[in-house]
Amino acid sequence: MALSSRAKRGDPPIVIASEARRSPRLLRRPCLLAMTPLFVIANGATAKCGNLFCCHPYSKKHFHMVTYNQDTLRRRNTLKTLIIIPAYQEAKNLPKLFKELKEVPLDFDVVVINDCSTDNTEEVCHQHGIPVVTLPVNLGIGGAVQTGYRYALNHGYDIAVQMDGDGQHDPKFLKLVLSRIHEGYHMSIGSRFIENKGYQSSLSRRAGIKFFTGLIKLVTGQYISDPTSGFRACNRELIKLFANNYPKDYPEPETIVTALRNKYRIAEVPVIMRPRQSGESSITKNLAAYYMIKVTLAVIMAAIARKNGDGIK
Amino acid sequence: MSSVLRVILVIGSVCFFIFILNMVRTKKLELKYALTWILTSFSFVLLSLFPEILFFIAALMHVELPVNALYLCVIFLLLMIVFTLSVAVSRQALRIKTLVQEIGLIKETLERMKK
């Protein structure tokens, strides 16, 4: 498509006004797309090229409008998407998640990374016909997720989505999380704290999360409302990066900083999370202090790390 | 220094040296790490045989008591060894992690091919 802000005759841009109304916070931060020049058209009115957020000319309501040219749309339909589900002792929760995933009208594959569970997580996956990678040794959440990224890289996936196996993340929001990747962002995070709906976690945890939001803002300059969210999608470039280099435990805030440091662009979308259905969080009360210190250190280290650093060789 | 103490030290350090050599011989210790220990135990033997070396080193370092010079050197050496080990452990952990992941992935591919 030509590098102009107008459509060529006979090549009408396709307008997609996204389903969700944006929160005011996001609206105040118009972001530019770095992909091919896009046409933003609302009911016939043309807005500034490349500006994602604009006003609906009639209703004055804020809409999120992006136009895709044919190429983008074609690419979007052929993008191979993988859902990575790290699972440790999740035999009880997985069947429900699989059922919900089947109801999502999107084209994607699923892989479960069974982190050496002692329950019958593996059998449950086999019963439901879901590919499962069983690790012979327990590696922790980071190692399991990284296995997923390696799987995605090996099988040539364009997009990888991380979802917890404990039922906290609702597959309903997959479409919304993926939409930002389709728009050209490298990473898209499902955040509980944009619309503040659903499970908000305990007060002390929220305080901890706010601390990391502040810390990430300090070292990268970007506001990430839910840096600990494990509901996230990323594109091929980040799949490659994460397949080679991913922290071992408590990886979420650290990877955000690594991605931002390497000039990848991150977007957040509002999602509603549920309390975990059964099992326990990996961060218990006794470990909270350790978690805070470790992650703080990891975030600072990631901020001063060598770009595209591969970690220990 | 009393002669009894000296004999004890010599016997102790020689035993240590032989023990290290035996570990290398039976391949329980990788040569890469064994070198550090061989040198360390050998210098113990030397020091117990000729404590005058220590007096000389202390004088060189302007340390009043030779024993303090000894402690300083030994602590420094130990710190270096421990740090090297930490580096080695980190590297091993990363390698093991990668291997475990690869094994998991390969097993999955294998199962898929069987079907």
C-alpha cells in the first residue's frame, strides 16, 4: 500500500472499530502505530493518519478505531497463534479451561507445559487431546513458560499467548488481548487495573503491584498498570527473545522491562480476572519479602542489562 | 613454633595433598577444579615445611603478625574459590534448564510421531 494518508481508488481501506470502548486513561495517551500507514476512518470521517484514538464525529463518544489494509488483514488471518498454559498440579482446573477455550471463536493452538506435576495433569491433557510438554524436572513458572516459547519458536508460531492454568484468566478476553498484537504491538498485557473490575487481589498484593508499576515507570518511563499479570501475548520477535532468555522465577515484571529496554512496544488491555479456583499462589506470605526484593533487583538489573542480553552462557 | 605442632601441620597438609591427588586419580574431581585444590594443598605443604616463607610474605605486606597475613591470604583465596563456584553453579543451572526444556520438547515430538 502506498505511503499516503489517503486510500488509492479501488483499494478501499477496511475499517474496524474495535468492540471495546477504551478507558479514559488509555485515551489520554494516543499511541502511534509503526506498522504500515493506516487509515483511521469513522463513519466516513477521516482522522489523522496513524493516530489510533479519535473521536466519533457524531456521538462524541470515544471509540477505538483502526483500519487495516488488505495485507494486514490477510496476515492477521494467517497468523499462527499458540496458547501457552504452564501447569503445575492443575489437573482439577484444566478441564474447565479447555472447555472455555473451545468456546472461543478464534483460530489457535494450545500447548500445556506440565512442570513435573505429581497429579494426573498429563493424562487430563491427553484425554482432551491437548498437546502437552512434560518436563522431567520441576523448573518453576519461568522455566515452564520459556519451554512454551521454545515450542512456539520451533513450530513457527507468530503469536504466543500465556495463560495461567488455574482458571484466573478468562479466555473470553483472548480476542481483546490479541487485538493489540494484530495492531502491531510486540506485547499485549491483560490488566486488572484499567477498569478495576473483577478479582482485584488482596490489599497488600495490590500495594506490591503498585510499587512495581512505579518502579517500571521510573526505569523505563512507561506506565504499566498490571506488571505482574501473567495473561499476555507477544509476537514473533519477542518469542525469539524469550525463547533464549527468560527469568527463572517471578518473571513477569522483569520481562516487561527487558522488552521495553530493547525498544519493543507494549500495550495493555482491560480484562476481568477471577480468583484462582483451587491450588495455591506461588507467592505465599513467607515469601512475600523475598519476592519483593528479588523482583526489585531483577527489574533494576533488567533496566541496566546489555541490550538483547542473552544472560549467562 | 613447637616441633610437635610443626609435625602435625606437615602430616595434615601432606594427607590433604594425597587426598586431593587421589580424588583426581579416581576421577571424582574434574581436573579444571582440581588444579586450584592441588595448588592450594601444595602450598600448605610448603608452608608447614618452611614457615619462613610466611614471615617473608608478612614482612612484604607490612603485616605485623605473620598469622594475620596467613588469614588474609587464605580468606582471599577462599572467597575466590567460592565465587568461581557460584559462577559455575549458575552456568550449570542454565544448562540444566535448557536440557530439561529440550528433553520435554523432544518427548512431546516423539509422542506425536508415534501416533
